[in-house]
Amino acid sequence: MSSVAPKPNPGQSRGCVWWFGECSFDELRHELRVRGQAAELEAKPLEVLHQLLLRAGEVVRKEDLLDSVWPGVLVVDASLATAVSKLRKVLGDDDTIIKTVPKLGYRLAVPVRRDFSGYPTTTNAAAPPLSVVAMPHTGASSAWERLLGWRFFGWAAVAVLVAGIAVGLIAFRGVYKPSRIPGPVAVLPFQNASSNPSLDYLRLALADQVATTLSAARSLSIRPLAATGKYSDSSLDLQKVSRELSVKRIVTGHYMLAGEQLQITMEAVDTDENRVVWRDTVNVPANSLLAMQEQLAAISHGKLARSLGITDFVKETEPAPTNEEAYELYLRSMALEWDPVPDKQAIELLRRSVQLDPSYPPAWGALSLRYYRDARFGGGGLAMLQLSDAAAERQLALDPGAPEPVAELAIHRTERGELVKAHQQATQLVRRRPDNANNHHVLSYVLRYGGSLEEAGRECDMVVLLAAKVVWGSCSTTFMELGNYARAKDFIRKDLSSEWSKAHAIEVLLREGQGQEAIKIGPPQIPHWGSYKMLLACAAHESEPQIKSLAAGVEIDDDPEVNYFFAAHLAYCGQTSEALRLLKHAIDGHYCSYPAMDLDPFFNKIRTTAEFANVRAAGIACHDDFVADREQAHNMAFSQP
């Protein structure tokens, strides 16, 4: 359904028509015409125009516009900025028709006439244009232009941006008083109020900086960007967002480029009380991303934190970025999706970033994550895993207090079968920051590999309590192995927008007996995961020769958990000897597979064989050894003086 306002038959209009400059607005038809041509424009900008026409010549306060155009809905102030920007674009307005009155609102600055016949009787004289300060453009690009790869389109365009900056200062209604009770907080993507696509990468980058700073607060849960990233529309109903994310506090903001300044406005919203508890605006030099990072970190740690009731931060500080271009490359990488193709693009950006500034830990951390994903889901293999290890170690060396590289290295050790060491690291992370969702996720990961599924499930429950309703997809595997398929689905992207989510949706659906639904998804496009083609062919009851041909192409993976999946696929397809061989390979790699194999319906066809009993015994021994070894390591750690 199109969001463009409908255009009734021109002959139907007999209501009021407003005339201003070379434009007309028909109230009945809700239609704007510019120089006689109907303008394509959404409903909200037209409603803003109507309110300005009703009080032509007066300053219409932004609060009044929000009350009239978005009645009863809590919206971010960028909504009004976006509506005015779209309206000005259609009008060809250079701030002579719709005038911004800083910190107050807007007014129509041209003569306006109201005609109830629907047709003009006289031609209104054009109002003298308001003066616009014009400055010569030397042709030399600024540092900001070089960073973003674009040039200004002359100073007239800058004047429009400057005039619109004040839109971001006041939009919410309510009393400004600080909150005293910390609680779960969601940081939403910031809005690009200038509508310039070259600045879009800052939407997630700014939110990430704020969330990263707040995440060091004690007893505060921050919803991850993976959960909040979809809330990017400027006209969102924040109370609906708060219900979906189970939060009472939302941090949001917008930014605009004005001349040589980047203006960033941030707000903290109490959605229960339908009010803004804090707002601030910061101006930073447009050619200094480092100044932007420093200012955002300071404000988030200070004024914003106090408005959320935060008074205590963990004593962790990471080194600041020192190179403009390197930091910009890092921010651009953060805006890319987490899938095979964008992962490779991000790796190239981050490699250049760490070459320019090898002392910035977050860039190394981001590079480690991208290397890992390329290894597992992009076909990079062991070479990329080794690079991921090296990048995480480099991050840890630069920032010894950072939990992120420790968490990543614990995941890597788990997959290499170093379960006891990984469990020690994960446990220490949880003790150090029990309010950090990712720490609980890492611990659940280790416990699942060791076969302690009930414990792993409890840690996944903690992840949800501390983060958001749908996070960290690997918990899907934990609940699937427990036989709780409905719970497993909570951790899979509902839109199946990643190849991993497709794979796990197939796993769960087939175990539920929903073969046709699984077949509709199709095999995930992940290198070396051809086992899913065989699995879906079996679900579709393809011929035995075809199944055997596909089974011959199933590859052993260097992640023992993947080998467990593939073994289950082979068992489902009746390939008994191959399934048992791969299941034993998974257990030998310290993926204990017990009690998972007892609960997994995929092994029903081979569970009564003597060979399965032998492999099962190995799985039980693997699990028992893990429990005993981790207990011994725990006792030794606490017995030392």
C-alpha cells in the first residue's frame, strides 16, 4: 500500500484552496500543486503544511505541530524535521517560504490567500525573497568531504541545512526531570535528519558509541543493536517499541550537517510516563570524527547516564582512536550487515583501518568477529580462524581490561575442544560482569559443547533477561537439543534474513515434523554446508541414488558442533555408517553430544544399533569428563591463596 496521499478527481474539489507564491493546497483533496503540477508527497508533510497555512504569518511552535500532526503518539523530534525537509524539497524552498524560527518553530514567510471556491480570482503578488547569506565556495574540499567522498552542492544547499538545524532542539512535550531508577535501556539508530545518504553510516555508528559507553554501567541492561537496529523509522511509536523490547527507557537522536559543523541531538525517553527525561545537543567540527567520538562518550558517561539513574561505572576505559580516516573506516564497517558478502567488505575496511591506526582496540575486535564469520559462514576456513585469533589477541594486548576479546577467544577455544579453559574464562567473565548478556551467552556456549544442556539453557534465559527477546542465535541450538522447539524458534530471525537463520529454521522445523515448511526455505548458501541439500532432499523423499550421491558430498567441518549437525542429517537420511562416523568425530572433537543424541529425533532410525550404543558411551564419557574437569579446575582456583 502506497504511503503517497491519494489524488482524487480534480473536478471533485469545492472546498478551501490556499494560494501562496506559485503553489496551492487543496484542503478537500489534500493535494499540493507547485507551478500547476501535483506534488508527490506523503500525508504527514502535507498535514504540517496545512497547520502552517491555518496560522499563516505566525510562528507555529514545534510542540503544537507535533500535537496536531501526530496526535497521541510519542515520536522522536526528527519526525518533524524529516517532514519539513520533504516539504521544502517539493516546494523548492531555500528557507524563503517556510522559515525556521530557532528554538521555537516555523512560519510561512510568503503572502497567503484563502479561496473557498476552489479556484483563484486574482494573482497574488510574490513576496520579496528573504535574504540568504551567500558565501563563495573556493572549490577546495573540506576534510569532512574527503572522508565522506562527496562535495557540497554550493552554499545555497548549506543554507538549507543550517536553517533546518534548530528542528532537532525541541519536539517532545513533558516535564524535564531526571529518572532515578536504572532499568533496561534500548539505544535506537539515530536519524539522518539531513536526508543525505552519504551520512547514513552514522546512524548505527552513533548509537553503537552511546550503547558501548553505557554498557560499562553497573546493573544496567543495554539491548543489543542486533535487536534495536530494525527500529530505524523516524515516525516510530516509541511506546510500541518499548513493549516489543521490554524496556522503559529509550535513547534516540538525530544528526545534521551544517556548514563545517555536525550537530547531534540526543534524547532519553521514559515511555511509561510519555515524557523526555533528558535532551542535549552537541556540535562538533564536521572534519573531526575523533572529536565526535570523544564528545559522545563524555555525554553518555555524564549527563545521559545521570538522567537514566546511573551513578556507577565499571572502571574500564579503552584507548581512544587517534586517526580520522581509520576511525571513519571502522564506523563504516559497523554499518554493514553480518552476512558473507558484507563480511568480506567489512574485512577490507577494517584491514585498512588497523593499518592506519594499529592502536585502536575496537577495530581489532571488529576485525576478529568478521574474520570468524568469514571462516564459519563465508568459506574462509582455518586461515581466517587463525587471523581471528590474532586480531582478538591484539585487541586484548592493547586493552587488557576489555571483556570482548576474552569472550571471543573463549568461543574459539570451545570449538577447538579446550572446554575446561574456555569454561574458566567464561565463568570469570560472568563473575566480573554478571549484568553483561554476552558473558552469559559465552558460558552457555561452553556448557552446550560439554553436554550440560540444562545449565546452558538457564544461561540463555539470562541472556534474554539482560538483553532482548531475540538475541544470540546460537541459543537456538541449546533449546533444540533440549527438545524445546518453540523456545528454539525465539532465537531465529523471523524473516530468515540470514543464511544461518535459514539453516536453523530447517533444523527445528524438520524435528517438529514440518517437512513441507522446511523445504520451502531451501538450502542455506553457506560454503561447505552441502549437507542441507541432502537433508531437504530426504524431506522431499527424493530417490535413494540421489540421496547417496548427496551424502557422499557431506564434508567434515573443523567445528565439532557442525559435525554433530551433519551426523544428525545423515542419520535422518538413513546413512547409518556415515552418520556414526561423523558423530564419533564430533565427540572426539569434544562436542560431547550427550544427552543431545538421546533427545534428538534425527537419530531415531539408528538408535537401536550396537554401533550407536558405543558412540553414545563415548558421548557420556565426554560429558562426565567435562563436568569432573571443570569442577577440579574450579576447586584448584579457589584453593590458591
